[in-house]
Amino acid sequence: MQRQKSILSFLKKPSPDNQSSSSAAAAASGGGSASYCDMLRRQRPPGLPAIPSAALDRRRSRSGAGGSFGSFNASEFGGSRAQPENGQCLNPTCLSGFRANDGCGGLFNNVLMFCVTNEVSLGGMGKFYELYEIDAEIGHKELNWKITFSGVGKCRQVGISESGIDDAVEKLMDRGYKVGRMEQTETSNQAKARGSTAVIQRKLVHVFTPSTTVNSNVGPQAVHLLALKESNCWSEDGSIVYGFAFLDYAALKFWVGSICDDASCSALGTLLLQVSPREVVYESRGLSKEAHKVLQKSSSAGSVAFQLTPLPLNTDFLDATEVKKLVQYKGYFKGSLNSWDSALSDVTHDDVALCALGGLIGHLSRMMLEDALQNGDILPYHVFRSCLRMDAQTLIFRATSQRSQGTLYKYLDHCITASGKRLLRKWICHPLKNVKEINDRLNVVEDLMKHSDVTSIIALYLRKLPDLERLLGRVRASVGSSAALTLPVVGEKVLKQRVKAFGSVVKGLRIGIDLLLILQNGDHTISSLSEVLNLPLLSGNDGLDECLRQFEVSLDDNFPRYQDHTLQDSDAETLNLLIESFIGKVAQWSLAIHALSCLDVLQSFAVAGSFSGHCMSRPVLLPAPPHSSFSHQQNGGPLLNVKGLWHPYALGANESGLVPNDVHLGEDSTGPHPLTLLLTGPNMGGKSTLLRATCLAAILAQLGCFVPCEMCVLSPVDVIFTRLGATDRIMSGESTFFVECAETAAILQNATVDSLVLLDELGRGTSTFDGYAIAYAVFRHLVEKVRCRLLFATHYHPLTKEFASHPNVSLQHMACAFKPKNANSLNGEMEPVFLYRLDPGACPESYGLQVAQMAGIPHNVVEAASKVSQRLKVSLVKNFESSMARSEFSTLHEEWLKTLLAVSKNGTCLDKDDVSDTLYCLWHEMKNPCRIRK
């Protein structure tokens, strides 16, 4: 390690002109204690045998292919590069013939400096980029590039022209590599001027990762780099604080915040699903075992697996005071719309959040991305504040294929712009709770649905827009960043890219501002938009319209057809002045772009509300009622009343067979209704679909969308909890039943009177009696203690007897009929017909045998199962009734027995009436063993 540090410090020093010849000569002869060739010679004898694939596979596993990157210690340069088997390394004679005309010798100074970070390095060679030795083997294996040998020492190399470099970087990153890009800092003529044997100087200018490359962000989905910090101690109530900071590099936006979590790390799981990072950096050995489990689970459950990058201890995750000093000293976030301290002032645990921000800063500095820190915009991020909270299970709501098909996002996504699609995802993760804000959105959506001509005009303009949010971030990143312009080979290319980006953002803003002016002052004005869109000043001398016109004129005058001309240094100065003037109004440009994104999402809601061809209604949101311990019903408590409800994905190919249903939980003007729906019915009868449709109705209503139903009235929901489906976590050693209990425990701990809870077949992961006992206890606790809106689907039919007379429970079932199996059926064989209709009362059984036969289980097997089922029913009913009687006697009547015993032992209280009353109550309870006391 010490040898690596000395070599690296030597290689980082700029070589004086008078040392170039001696360095090259030392390389050629293999001598010199400070020569990198001398170091390489000690590691590997001469010879160029092929590197085995196993060595490359080991390196890929260490570099993160498959979900986890190895760490790189900035102080010790740890994480040494994986070497080929048998100690093979670079041939020490391969550099001896390189001179200024080919430049490879100078490149290896930087290759060796970068190789200890365990990544791939692409070196610029004029109009080409090359990979050497071990990296060449990677290029050959991963990209199918042909290996060639160059130089006197026959150095292995592969390469590609600069036109294909971006695609090559993307492919390498998709395979789990980080890619360093090195550029020439001088031309071959400049190198020759320093000496005939001088090598061309190069330097590492950028490290590409999946979360910090602009080119991979051209799609609609945001790509985030997340830094996570866990506080050092747990609080007395068993909670833990996590600080976090994440970056959208393409948009140049930072967010910082904190969450207070429980032992199950449910809030952390929700954060990961909201942010959907591509890479998570954290302090090595700085996270608890539970947090690691959540990271692994979220990575495998997400639509895109993210990479885990542990950072060394005591390097980047500094304490809050040191991070503050670092930010102030370096002048980070000076281009932010909000000062970094004002962003942190809105964060609850700002000290832990600052530590996470420090980890993110350190990681970006190593990736040579300090320009983002200088010009980035920093904002506070709140996971749950002022929004409907949905647990991680609710947010997933997707098929096991991990695709978006069948999700709420897919249903609502009629957005046209990339920034609109990103904002839609953010809105779905944060539905509103404020009734006024919800109604403001609904007003706009309703107006757009009524005025289809306006919606068409909006869509026409939005289709012409580029990704303004990303383009503005690229322009902001170029402010004060002129180092790339000095590179002799790529400088002009970089300048043209900046002119193109600036020209695109100006043209795009022109289209967008014209649209906003039409909606504000034209013939297609929608007054409700002003309550939702926070518009900057558009017209007038100080308006964005006039300001934008000046930039359009400047671009036409200074950069006419810039693609066909060679740009000069003076052009770079002119462009910098224009961009600095443009960035002076970045707050107004950002407001305009955000308004266009909001407009895109709202028109998407309008399209979704009128696109289905079936009944859609505007939801009615009632103010949240006042709550006191047991008087919700009298005060007009929680309410969810949906008539004609249907699931948007239940249409399929059989639209004519759509069956709407009514769900009524809570008291309204029509009278009192139970807050709990105990749902039974046959397998495949539609119970889970009804639960999902009810959940979607609540989410859509609080998003500000029309709901697929005839009528929807509800009071705002604060949290939605779901326990749907049967899943396990085999890699975490957690069974289906354990996962079920863990998620149920989170519901019991956090549910409130304003929550909506959906439980589907709780207790099925264990034995019948244990499962029933757990289902009974959980159901009773939610019904009598929490008193929230609850939909509970079950196959435990004794529950319907237990709670048949409970005033806060409504028994309903999914209807089912029977018909002859076929027209020629003479033995009376019947098969079920699922009606998908919600009917009152309990279903007598689940018809599992009939469904099994429909699924193709052989008839003789089903017949044998039927006989066993009948025999078990007779036996189990007797045992169950006797055990239930003993259980009822020992639990339901325990209070009366204690009272009777106290009366009998109290010598001073021998009132016969007291004894008589107590005995009467005990007799009455025993007479009605299935009745649940209120």
C-alpha cells in the first residue's frame, strides 16, 4: 500500500520539461527506482499470455456488476485492482517505443493512477479512445472489440472513434463498471516542442458512473445518486434517524433531508422507492443490519437495481460542523436558488442530514464533479410531510415482472414531456392531504376535460418542447467551468455542445412561454390554472418574453450556423457572457419550466379521466373531522363512500363484463355505516381486486384525479397500509409468514383513526389455528382500538360468526353461482361462475376444490380431496367448537368471574343483589358465546 501511495504521488506531479527525456529513457531501459515500468516489472515477468476470463469475472464482481461496487479509499487508495492469475501484469517493455508521435507512454501515467480505483480507463488518442492491457481484455470481452498489439513491447489495446465513445461508456456502465475518461492536455506538436522524446500529457477529466453521466439521463426517468447516514444511537422509543442527500446530476439538483424510522426501517424503504436511486453511497460499517436488509430488498424489488458503494470510515461522512466549514470554504451551492443553510433549516435532524451531504460531496469530488457542487441547486426533501403516506408495499403495486404495466403510474401517464413524467412520479409518491390544494387541482382537471380544444392546444405545444429541465441543468453546469475548453482535441467539440444546449433551451423556452401567454392572456384562458401554477412575470419590459427575445437575437448574431464553422476562443468568451446573463434569471426560468411540467401532468390527469370510456366522477373531499377517543361516529368520523367502483385494469378485453361495486365505510348523511368491511368469497372471486380498487380510489382522489366510479365521497386519508399477496425474502432468510407478520406489526404500530388499512388473507402463511388466532387478534385490535377504515379479506369463515353482530363490522362477500360443468353433464357436476359482485352477508365457503378442478388438477385427485375435506370438516368443527367454548370461557368471561370472586371474598360486601347481577351477566354471556361485547 505504501508503495502504491509513493508511486501515485510521483505520477500526480507534473513532469518538468527537462525530466521528460530521462523518464522516457528510464521506461525504455526498465531502470529507475521511480519508474512505473520498474514497479510493473516487479509485479510480472515478461510475456503476454492471455488473461483468463475468471480473473475478469472476479474483477467485475468487485467492481459491482450485479448490484454492489467495491469501495475506494481516498486516503489510502484501497480496493486494489484485481490482477490476473499467476501474477501477470503489464509487460515492462511495452512502453519503450512510444514517443510524442503516438503518445501512449504519457497515457500510462494516468492509467496507472486510475487503475487502483478498480475501474476502467479510456484514454484519448487524437480522434480515438483506447483501452490497454487488462482494460483491453475487458473491452474485448464486454464490447467485442478486437485486440491489437502496438509499440515495441506489443502492448495490448482496443479502441473506438470519438463518435462511439458515449455509447461505449453506457454499455460498460450497464455491465457494472465505472469508466474514467482521460483527455490530451496538449497536441503532439506541443509535446515535440518540449523535447523530441517528450510524451503527450493527459489527465483524468471525468469518472462516469450510472448516476453521474448526463447521456444516460436523456430518458424521462430521473437518475439519482443517494448518500445515506445512520445516526449513532437509537432513541428510547426504539426509533433511529437517517440523514440523506441525493442528486439528480443531469438537472443539477440536490435534495437533503432526514427521516425518523422504526426498527423495521419501513420509512427507509419508502424513501428508497420514492427516490429510486441508481447508486447508494454509505459509510462502511456505518449501517445497521436492518438497514442493510432494506437496501438489498429495495435493490432487488425496484424496476432498476441500484448499486451499493460503501465509503471508507472517517473520510467523507464528517460531522456537521466540519461539513459546514467545507461548504463555506469551497463556496459550494453558490449558484443555488436557495442558500444551503436555508434548505437545512427546514430539515428536522439537520446534523445527520449534513453528515449525509458531506458523504455525497466527498464522493462527487473523487468523481471530479465539483462543478455540480459549485452550481447545483439545493432543496429540502420531505418523505411524508403534508402528504398521504403510503408504505413501501403500497407504492410497489406492480406485477412480479417489475415492469410498469398495470401500475398506477402507467394508468396516469399520458404526459408528453420528460419533465412532466418525472413530476408525475413525484406527485404519485406524495398525494395531497390538504382539501383546498386537492380541489384546486380538480378544478383545473375538470376545466381541461370540459374544454378539449384547450387540451389539444396544450398538447400541440408540449410536443415541441425538449427536456428543458435537463438542458437548463447542463447550461448551469457550464458556468465557471472552462477547463474542458482548453483541451486541444475536444475543446471545440465541448464549445459546440454548449452552444447547442444553450440554443436548445432558449428555443424551448420560447415555445413554452408562448403557451403560457396563450393560457394567461389569450382566447383559451383557464382561470383555475392560476391557483395551481406559480407563474413568473411573462410579459412587459421586465417579463421573460422580452428577456428571451434578447437572447434569441444574440444567438443569431454571434453563432449563425455554428455547426459549419470553427469556433474561436473569442466565441467561448461571448458564450460565457451570454450564459452568465441568462443564469442571472435562473429562478424565473425554473418557475416557467416547473409550470410547464405541472401543466403537462394536469392534462395527463384530464386525459386519464376521459380516456377510459366508462363512468368517472369528481371526488368530494370532506374536511378532516375532529377526533376524540371514542366519539368519532358522533362527530362525523372517517368516511369512504364509493358507488359504482371499478378497477381501471379490470377492463381487459371484456369491457362489457365490467361489474361495479359499492363500498361504504363510515357515517354520512345517509346514516351510520360500519368502518370495517369483513370480506369473504371464493378464490378468484375478486376480493383482492376490490381491495386494490378501493385503495386506488383513495389515492386518485387525493392526487386530484377523477375516480373510476359513479360517486366518491371521503375524508382525507393520512396513511394507507396494505398487506396484499404472499411473498418471501429467501435471500434475507425471511419466510412468507415472517414477512406477513413484520408488515402487520408496522400497521398495528402506526395506523391512526384517519388511516385506510387493507389486509388480504392475513395468517395464511402458518398453521390453520395459529393463522386464525393472529387474524382474529389483529382484526379485533383494528376494529375496536384503532377504529380506522378497514377492508379485511379472509378465508377464515369463523371470523364472520365471531363478529356477526359487531356494530362496527359489515359482513359482505363476492357473489358466486354454479352451473352444470357441460351440457352433457348427467352426474350433476357443477362448476362455479364468478359474478364479481359485492353482496351482503358472509360466504359459506371458499370453493377451493372447484377452483382447483378449473385449474386442471385431475378429477380423481379432486375427488379424493373432497372426501378428505368432508371428513376433516366433521372432526375439526367438533374440536373447534369445544376449544372455542373453553377459550370464550377463559377470555370473554374472565372479567365477570373476577368480579364474582371478589364479591364472594369480600366479607364487608354481601349484597345479594350484587351477587345476583353478576351471576346473571355471567349466565347471559355464556348463553351467547359468539357475541362480542361492544
